Amino acid sequence: MGETSNENKAGKERVLKSIIKKLHDGVPVNALKKEFSRVIKNTSPEEIADIENTLINEGFPVEEVQKLCDVHVQVFDQSLKKVGKPAKMPGHPIYTFMQENKEARKILKIFKKSAKKLRREQPKTNDIESFLKYFNRLKEIEKHYQRKENQLFPVLEAKKLTGPTKVMWGKHDEIRQMFRDMNTIVEKKDWSALPKLANNLSSAIKRMIFLEEKILYPTSARKLNTRDWADIKLGEPEIGYAWVTASNLWDANLARTIDTTADKIIKEESRDAMEEKNIQLSQGQLTAEQIDLMLKNLPMDITFVDENNRVCYYSDTQDRLFPRSPAIIGREVQNCHPPKSVHVVNDIVKKFKEKKKDVAEFWIQMDGKFIYIRYFPVFDKEGTYRGVIEVSQEVSKIKGLQGERRLLDW
């Protein structure tokens, strides 16, 4: 009698665990390709994602499972190509992602050529300018990654597919670090060091494109329904697109309305009733609309995470410092951060609950802005922990204030 599907999956997991350990111990990828090929023979992209998910749920560090991504690209190139690309209508999130990948390939081709010209002892000014032009264009891929992290990943997580999203987010951060490294070299004008870094960055982005088109998108197409894709599409403009304009041929509102007409009516009636009713607060009373307007117009971004580590609210301000979209509501806060920083998030929450800390603060410089980020624990009148408030504020102007300006000087 042949193996059952569960026995077959368990066998593959055992081999993959062994391969991860060997990779961790420094065994070269080439030495493991044959063993890796055997274990995933006739394995679909969805099965690969499911196995990664299981390994992470069993406690395997995300960083270790990430190492399998590079092996995927080397070993599965031919077998995964047989799966084919999901055919989607223009405007569907997968179609838009694929269009962005198409543009990324074009930019990478010119980007690599322009970087090679910097190998000269004294690069020409126009060669430097050409390189910087395409380097800056390539940076737009950040929007592509942010839409995956903030739109697609939360919906997959709701389907209990968290492993692959964590792995891929980790690979995003590796690419982001490559961009930062190159920015440092550009600032130093060490042009001769750039071609090698450009080649490494190009290879990493191409591997990510491969993993998206051969694993992530086919798996997502099977896992998610029409309403899921409509919700993803409706939140995309909050983050934006890389190099392309998303078509409206695939109408998310129409798709969502077909599935949710009754649900929508109930929500609208509930919202209308809420807006008319005053909400009694500890001091005074406001309508839901007034509370929403007040929070949206504060000169800072606010996010609230409840006692169960679920995101309940974010202030939908006009110029947010960090991307947010409706897909984040209900998401575990740990999944809203890169895998490498999750342990810090957990430590903050733990110390807040134990009342060992009453604030966690950080500051970063991003796109010419100085951003001050603070976390505050929230307790009710009985002293029970009820969640965390995150406040992010651009404070460049505040840092520069001197002397005083009184009300009458306005």
C-alpha cells in the first residue's frame, strides 16, 4: 500500500528539516540540490508553502526557513515553470503584481548595464547620472513589497498561511538592506564598489520575482476567494503602485457587492445609527464621527492594538508616515513587523503587561524626515492590561524650535 498524503507530507518535512540544519551548519547549496530535488518531486507550490508554514509553526526560526528560498530558485526552476502564471484580468491584484514584475525586469536590465560602466577608474558624469536614474527608479519596488506585506499577507494569514508570508517578508528586508548599503556607497561616491552590489541586488530581486510568480501567486489564487481579492484591491491605493497604474477593468466594488450586499446594508445601518448617537466618555461626549475626525486630524499617526495583540484601529490621516490599509484590522501585531524584529515586539508587550515599562520609544530617519515612534500601554481602572497605543510623529520642526512664540505672536 502506498503512502498516505499525511505520511508523504511528514516525510518531506523531515527531509526539509535535515536540509535546513545542514544549511545552518554551512553545507553549500550545491551539495544539497540533489537531496532537495527528490523531496519536492511532484510537489505543488501550495504544498511547498504549506510545508514552510508547518515548519515555522513547529518552531523553526523564520531566518533558517528563509534559506530555502534560494534553494527553491536553483532547484525548482524547471519544475515550477510547468505550473504557469495565473491568468487574471487587468486590475486584479495578481495581474497588477505581475505587471510590476514585468517592469522590474526591464529596469533591472538597464540598471545592471549602467552599473557595469562604473567599473572604469574615472566614470563619466553621464554614466553616473544614468546609474543613479535607474537606481532611484528601482527603489519604487518598495511599494510592491509594501502592498504584499500590508494587503496580501494579512488575508493569507487569516487563512492560517503565516509561514510563507514571514519567510518572504524576511527576504524583502534583505533586499531593503542591500538598497541601504548601496545608498551609503553612493553618498561616499565610491563608484567602483557599486557594480558588485548592483549585481547582488539584481539577483536578489530576480529570485524574489521567481518566488512570487511560481509559488506565492499560484498559492494565493487557490487560497483566496473573490471577496478576499476585492478587499485587497480596495486597499491598494493607500499604498500605491510601482511603475504602473492599476486598471479598473476588474471592478473590486462590483465583485465585493455581489458577495456582500446584505452584509453591507447591515453595516451601513449600524454606522448611521452610531453617528447619530452620542458616546459618553469620561469627560464629555462625542459622536463616532467626531471621534473619527479628531483622530484623523491629529498631526501624528495612531494605531491601537488590543489585549489579544490584534490591531483594532489606525488613524486614517492624509499623509501617513507608514503605510496602513483596512487589511491590517484584526491582524496580529507580530505579523505587522519584519520577522527579525518580532522578538522586540513581544518583549515590549511582555514588559508592558508586567508593568515593568510604561513607554517604549524609538526614532529613525527616513526620506529626509526625523520620525519619533512611541508605544504606551493601556490599562483600565481596575489595572487590567487592555492594549497598546502606537504614536508616530515627524518631529524635524519640533527638534529645531528655540526660544518661545506666544499665542499673541501668531
